[in-house]
Amino acid sequence: MMIHSQKLTKQFRIWEKEPGFIGALKSFVKRSHQTITGVSSFDLEVEPGEMIGLLGPNGAGKTTLMKMFTGIIVPSKGSLTIAGYQPWERNIAFRRKIALVMGQKSQLWWDIPAMDSFELLRNYYEIDDRAFKRRLGHLTSVLSVNHKLNTQLRKLSLGERMKMELIASLLHQPDIVFLDEPTIGLDLVAQKNVREFLKDWQETHGTTMVLTSHYMADVQALCSRITLILAGEKRFDGPITDFEKLLGKEKMASLTFSSPVHPDSGFWQDLDPRWSENNHKVDIKIPEKEFRNIAMNILKSFPVVDFSTEEMPIERVLNSLLMNPDLIKPLGSEE
């Protein structure tokens, strides 16, 4: 098992101080605090070669999990092993097996060329010189940044810097890579390039990957399994196809009309309609069992000029669950 956690919990003690000079004096005598739980009783098993998406809103506990997985912070309770190691012990053999890419933080030196940072990493991981040159040449070629190796990191574009971050993380060819918002802030072309690279690398090397992202396109393009965390608790863990069906077996339909349609007609009320400003377009949800009859009624009754359908998109499912988290209970809770 590449990742095994059981009842993994992380609590933080937040110190509080009353405002002003008097509050500062009081804090010298007696400090008050509150304890908050970032992650609660989190169970997870990931097999070698799996690529899973860790989903959840800001503050749900995703980054806290990533930091525990990589040994940056120590769990408060529970057990955790990554590739057979306890991460917080920071064993050198463990560090050679993992990599962490954080879209909002850089592991490379800002004021020197990326090549200088790569040389430091080569020495840190004790990478053979021949293997280093071969891997670096391959990675820079695939990511099209070989002409930027001697440019100061600060002078690279955001997309180029992220590519350099990926190279730095993969030079030692880790068994497991943790990707925390790897495409955040990138334009659509750069996002697509990073996704394609990660997918190709994972398929070629069989690397285990754990991805967090606010971009649903990242998850849909790369992951076959999703783990959902809300308020520090695991709410779903399974295939992405099952996640899409959490709100029922429905299809999304987008309709365009040749003339405005009255949105208050009772016909639409059970289809969760989302109208355009001029009422020329609407997005609706149609239950699979009723799809044929409802579609025929729409085409007969309204001036439809375009009708397209798709399965319930993962982003719509996630947004619905975030608006109403009680739709699914924490995994392991009693019915």
C-alpha cells in the first residue's frame, strides 16, 4: 500500500489575545486559546500507481492532509504510513520516494537560474550524473523549457515557473507525487499542457499521484478516483463516475430558443432551470428515466433551435454538495 491512514486527525491550538495594551498585559499572565480540528478520523488507502483527486472547498483540510502526508506537520492522532514510512520522521529514504508540488509556493530559488537549483537538488538526492543529465534533458524537452534553464526564475512566466517546479519534483524520479493546486493561476493553454504532461508521466512511470485542485478540468482529465473532504471529514471515496451520480441519475440539457420563453411556466419548475438574462436559453436537469418524454414535450411545446445534453458535470455535483453538505454523511458515520 502506497498510502495508508487510519483515524488520522490533526488539531491546532489557536492562541487568542484581547485587543490593546491591557490585552497584551493579560496575555503575559494567562493565555487563552481554542482548539480547532483541521482533519478528523480520516481513513485512506491508495495503491501504487493510482492517481486520485482530493476535493473540497477552502479550509476543508486538503492542504493539512498534504502536509501530513509529506511530513511537514505531525498528526495529533491516528496512524499514517507513506510507502511504508512514517512521514514526520523525515527519513532520507522516505524523502527520495516523494515529491510535493504546491502551486502557490516555490521550492526553487527565486534569484538564481533554475539550472542552479537543479544542480543543488542533484547533490541533495545524490542523483548519478548520467541519470541527472538524461532526466533533465528529457523533462526540459517535453516541457519545452530547455532554452530557459539559465534564466533567473523571477524572470520566467508563471507557466514556465510551474514547469520548472515539476522538473525539480521529478528529477529524482519519486514513487509518489503530491500535487497541491499545480495549475492555479495558469492560463487555459498552460493548464492543458501541465495536465497532458502529468498524465503522460504517470502512465509511463506508474507514479502514484494525489492531486488537489479547484479546477474540475484537472480532476476529470487526470483522476479516475475522487476523495471528497468537507470540514475535515471524508464524505466520499470512490470512482469519479459514482461521484457524478451522487445527486441522482440525471442529464444536463442546454436549450436555445428562437424567441424568449416565459420562465414561470409550471412546466419548468421541477427541472432546476437556469435561465439566461433574455430567456433565450436555459440549462435544466432531466431524470434519466423521464428523459425521452420530457425532451419530446419540450420540442413540441417550445421554439427550440438547439438542444444539447451531457452527463451531470462534476463541477455541478461538487457545488451542490458544498451548498448542502448534509446530502452525504461522513464516511463511517452511522445511518
